Amino acid sequence: MWQPDANLDMLRARAALLRCIRNFFAERNVLEVETPALSQASVTDPHLHTFQTQFASPESSDEQSLYLMTSPEFHMKRLLCSGSGCIYQIGKAFRNEEQGRFHNPEFTMLEWYRVGFDHHQLMDDMEALLVLILECGQCDRITYQQAFMQTLDVDPLSASLTELAQSAPDSCTDLAAIETDRDTLLQLLFSMGVEPHIGLHSPVFVYDFPASQAALARINQQDKRVADRFEVYFKGIELANGFYELADAAEQLQRFRVDNQTRVGMGLAEAPIDGLFLQALEKGLPDCSGVALGIDRLLMLQQSKQSIAEVMAFSVQRA
């Protein structure tokens, strides 16, 4: 069918949402920026899959591999290292993953960074935006450890692999019983056993994720078992992922290398490490926190829709 997925009223609602977001950041003197969709390097995260293309430059006999960005994070941090101050971006992101109610390979992402903020201050910032857009009242906050103990009665930071598997809900007991990687098991338990029970009536910030799942976040100085990272959930939907940003270039390089080792163990190709990003970190990333928020999912919640295709002009099936 040639017609769009979303109707005209929904397109107007999207435009109004984007205006609201831009006004929110303008009032806080946060600069809007635009960074490349194509990059010479990729992300190493073994759970993120990029689209790759070849650039046939007239200035070279060799084609160059380029990657569609899964997030503008690396480029935005290079701007931060250059002295940009607080910044945000609304743009397209691309992930070569599943497609369904909450997923489309091309989607709209809002990402922002607040210089001088830790992740708790950034949660305050994000709560103000969510309350403005969703009219949802005050958001809840809970640690990753508390979320597991309240829903599955197990401590994710200290339980053995066997104890974690035994806590699995009926929907995933077989998978849990054969899983040998701790983080993969924790992610399974979180998605199947924790997520369905949190953020049902108001958005909830889940913070202090295990240090092994730090990604690009700092390790917590008071409790080395956890990272200064949070995620936001509302009505069964993951909305955002935020970090108190790691600024140590050597530690970041080591994490990239570990990611690539994991990729090889999973039968995936190593991802090219972003050397320009690491050079920027060596120059110096200001003390800051950042978060990425899915605009399509946010609009879906605001408009009480069941699928993100309903709030997109054209989903991948009609693109």
C-alpha cells in the first residue's frame, strides 16, 4: 500500500511533540546539534547490530565501509570534548534488529547531554520532560537490585547462576536453566520477570545496573558492583537509557576490546573501534551525563497507541 501508516492527526501530534521538546531545551539553554548518520566506525556492543554500506569515492580506487549510526553518542561526545557545552539532538538512528510493536529498523531518537550533571540530576531533567509530555505526574525510582528483589525475590548482585535460574518466571524457566552467561541470564530475567511489573501507572527510573552492564557509564564510586546507569520504563515499554558518562579513554578502549572478544565468542565479526572518539576522550570529556530517548515510543505512549507504526509516517513495511 502506498498510503502512510500514520494519519494526518498523528503527524500533527508528532510535530507538536517535537516543538514541545525543542522549547523545553531552549528554555534550559541546551544547544541543538546535528551529527552524521554515517560513520567510519561502528559500535562494539554485541547486542547492537549495524547497517553497513560501501562508499565508492571518486578520489580512491578502494571502497570504504561506512556504518549507519545506532546512536549519535560518539559524535556528540566529540562535540562535548570540543567545548560545545550542553547539547541535544533529534535525529534518525538505525539498528539492524527485530521489527515489531516497539521496533523499527529506522527510528527517531532524542539524545541529550548535560555538563556538570550526574545521572541523578539527569533523571530530574528527564522527569520534567516526561511530566510535561505525558502528563503522568511524578515518576518513580528504584535500583536494579530492588527491582529484582521485589519481583523475583532474588539479589541480582550476589545470587549464584543457579539461584538466578531458579527465580525465573514460568515463561522462561527452560531458557534460564541452560543459560551459562550471567549477564545474558540477568537480561532474560529482567525482560521476562521484572519489566512486566514495573512502571505500570507512572514512569519508573531503574538505576545502579550491574557493573558488567556499564556500557559507557562510570562505575559507582560507593559500590563497585554497580554502574552509574539508568533506564526508564512505562507501561511495559523501555523508553530511555542514560549514563553518568565514562571519561577515561583507556578504560573505554578496554571495554571496547572486551566487547569484541564477546562478539567473537558469539560468532559475530569484530566491530571497528572508533579511534576518533577515543582521541576526543583523551583530549578530555567534561563531567557530564547523557541519555537517549525513543521519540516514536514516547509519542506512542502519549497518544495511547499499540504500535509505533501507528505514529510513523511510514514504517519499514511501507518505506
